Amino acid sequence: MPDSPSYLATSSSDGAVAGIPVTANSSPAALTDAATAPPSGGSTRPSMSAVIEKIAPTRDERLFLVLSIFIGVLSGLLVVAFRIAIEWIKILTLGSAPHAGQYRLLFVPAVAGLVVSALVIWFFPAARGSGVNQTKAALYVYEGYISFRTVIGKFITSALAIGAGHSLGPEDPSLQIGAGVASIIARNLRLSRRRMRMFAPIGAAAGLAAAFNAPISAILFVIEEVIGSWSAAVLGSLVLAAISSVVVARGFWGAEPMFRIPSITVRDPRELLAYAVLGVFGGLVAPLFSSILGYLRPRLRALPRWNIFLQPAVAGLLVGAIAFFGFPQVMGTGYDVIDQALHGQFVWQVLLALVFLKLMATTFSFSSGTPGGMFAPTLFIGAMLGGAVGAFEKHFFPHLTGTVGAYSLVGMGVLFAGFLRVPLTSVFMVLEVSGNYSIILPIILANTLAFLISRSLQPVGIFEIFTQQDGLDLPSMEEQREESSLHLEDALQPVSVPVVAESDTIQSVSHAISEAHAIGCLVRLRDGSWYALGTDELTGAAATLTPEAQIQRALKEDRTPLLFPDMPLDSALHYFPRWPFLPVLNRASRGTLEGMVTISDVLQRYRTPE
């Protein structure tokens, strides 16, 4: 996703404000090209009106925002239809209240697996998987392209699989469906490839927001996992699309949160220790879940083609067997079971059994290649784990005031943070799906612990594991967040050129440079700013001026940019074609030199490992 330039305000002697473009982080591979690019002519000091015109939304950008609303509305309608289709298929195939011992629990998921497998292999090969990595691949590999066939295929196959009882969720497919809607609109409008790439995550946010009825969580997830960064224009489009889709969804489902539990209050600080224990358990279960999926999925895909055709059916049979022999709760999304756990309707032994049975059922379903998502199963396992830990602690430590429902709610976020590796999204997701903001402190504490423990035990996140198994080279957003960015202070060198005043003569300045064997000098101007004067520029001026002329007459109209030690290191690169070296100033004391940098200093710093 290309970054738009931001502007650093600088002061001039006449009090005007100038905008100096500061490019966002560039890729290391582009550093040499940026450094050797031809210099841009003219002044580096545009007027205020020019700056406002530069940063104000253009006509295309305003059209882009309007299209974001349109994408949100269409995505919301499609997601509503998708969820209705899942519920209709569930009632038609499994009945309104499936229970253990019903034989249809055995054969319905198996038959659905056969049908889904045939559809995926013969008609919709791109519909396989959850939808998250496929959307990232569309963004980074396929120029934002998601075909209409993929959208239809994802809708049909995912609805059939989830409705028939496979242990998968509708959120990830909804994300890809929304991204597909955006891609189709962009292609029909014949937008540029850059715009095409930008539309995919906007549609993804719309689809996920409608599926979760949680616009903030959808926006954060797309930023955290799909695009990894944001600009003002992209953020505005994400917000408009997500809100539009949620408005449409709430028109059908109402504005109530997905789950409702009583307000929770942490009266005793010792209660936080109990939630911390839950975070530790979540941090242990999350890498276990990732490891099992990472182990089984590639081995099943390596089997002969005829075997791959049968895998969704076998997975459905295994899930159905778990349901038939006593635990139908593991089938489908399990939202109603989560709601029961939030209201304390299970003993801790049953909750603990559901943790591992749902983990097994989801592993079977997802590893077989059945289209469907990981969000709902993750919430389910987290809720059961939280309820089990909470019920156990309440039994042995009755003085704890927290309810089992509170632990289940926190557990949802705990596994979400540890398994999917989206710590910010996990916090807001729990708050939005429950509408309960009184539990934010336990959520932050438990989620952070789960995230840190899971990351230490399983360094590679589940989406990156799937990416590697699929043979793709997509950016790891978690790794990008952990990368340490370089700043000018990392390449800063002591001032090694003469420092002169603008009243000094050309002859004296030339002599000072010659004696110091320097590449130029720093000229201090009357307003306290600096001018980096190179030897080539000085030689050209000396040919037309007398040796007794003041050095200020040799200076051109443009001025050396203001740079500070905390600025990104690559922000200086595009200045070097014009300036042989750059002074770095102190922010607290204008005009005070901290040092200087040259192009060789910057490139050497990039070559030097941390």
C-alpha cells in the first residue's frame, strides 16, 4: 500500500511556513535509487496555499470515499444473505435443536463435505481456505484482483459447510466476500492498479464489520493483519465502508451486541491475578492449536488428488461423530453455546472437554480444505477455556467475585490474541461483541499475557504458517510491527566541515575548505538556519564573483531542509541529489548542530546489521 507524503512545518526568516515533504518508510531495496535520483528544481518552500492544495482531498479521493460507502452497503447486504443462508441450511439439514444420538449428525456433515469438495475442485478452486490470506494475496500479489467466481464460490461453499455442521466460522469468508465486492467494483470502473489494491482491504473491513457487528474491530484487524499500515485516506475509507456495512446489517439484526452479559466490576485487585492465570492458559493453548493445524494441514494436502476429494467428507464424519456421541455443541459456529457459557450454564469439566473437542473438530474441518473461517472457532475455544478456568477458580477460591461468564468473555479475547496474533483487535472485539466496557482492564491484562507467551512459544503466527505452506511470500504484519526503524541519529556523524558565517568572503571560505580537505562547508545564516554549501557549488559561484564577495552571494534561493535526530533515516535520502551533506539540528534549541550526515553514512548504516 503506497504511503502518501506528510509535511513537516518549518519556519523561515519572514515568518512564512513551508512544507517539506517527508516520505514514509521506504523499502531498503529502493534506497540506492532514491539516493541517485535527479534533483528536483525550484524552491523547497511552497506557500501555505500550495501545502493546503497538496493535502486537501482531490476529486478522485472524494469519489473514492463515496465508493467506500457503496462498497459497505453491498458488502453488508451480501453478508446478511450469507448468514441467513447458513441458518437456513442448518435448520434444513440438522434441525432447529440437534442433539446427541441423531444419526443425521453423522451423515449430514459428511455428505456436505463431498458436495463442497466437488464444488471447490471443479468450479471454485480459489474458494478454499479461510479468506484472510487469500485477501492478502489479492492485495500484494494479484493487484487487488478477486474474481466474481471466487465471491460466488466462497458464499455457496462456506454457507453449505458451516450450515451442515463443519466446525468453521462465517467471519473470514465474509471478509473475502467484501474484498471481492470491492475488487469487482474497481474493475468495472476501470480504476488504476493502485486504486484496485486499495479497494481490497476496504471491502474486507466492510465484510468483517457486518459479520461481527463490530466496525472498530474490523478496521483494526484489517490494519493489523491485512495491510499493516494506514494513511489518512485509507483510514477514512475503511471507516466509511465498515460503518455503512454495519448500518445495513443492524437494519436486519438490530443494534444489540452479539452476546449480552451483566456488567462486570473488579472490586478486589486480587481478582486480576485470576484473570492473569487465564491469560497464561490461553498463551499455552494458542500455540498448541497453531502447531496441530500447522502439522496436519500440509500433510493432508500432500496426499493424492482422489484423497483430497474425500478429505472434507471424512472431516465432516469425524465432527459428526463427536456430536453424535455426546457433544453436538462443536458443530457450526457455536454462537449459541458461547452465549450459554457466558451465562454460566456449564460445569467446568464440560467446558474443558469442549475446549479440546472443538479444537479437534476445527482442526479436522480446516485442514481438510473445507472453506470457512477461524474466527468463530477461536472465540468458542476461548470462551470455553475462560469458563473452565473461571469455574475451577470459583470452586476452589469462592472469595473471588468475578462470574464464570466474565471469565468466558475474557477468554474469548485471550485466545484471539494468542492464536490470531492481533492484540489490539482482540481487546476491541470482546468489547464490541459484548457491549460490556467495564471489563476492559482484565481483558488487556489477560490478552497481553496470552499474546506474549504464545509468541515466545510459537514465533511464527498462524497466518504466516499458512502463507509459507501455500508457497506465497506475503508480508508478515507481526514481524513488521516488531521491526526497529532507523533514525537519523543512528547515522549521525560529528561535523567534519568548516562552519562559516554568511558574511565571510568567498576567498576565506575556499581557504578553510581546502585546509580541512572537506567536501564543503556549513554556512550559518542570520536567521539561525544553515546552508550546506558543496565545493562544486562554491567553485561555480567563484567563477562569476570576486574573491572578496561575501559568501551569501554564492548561495542559491533554496535552503537546506531542517532535519532532526529522531526523524526516519530514509527521510533524508531524496535530499542528497541536491545537497552533498545535511546538517542535523537540535529540536529544543533551534540552530544548534547535533551533527551531519552524508549519503555514504546513511547507506553504510543500512548495510550494518543491528
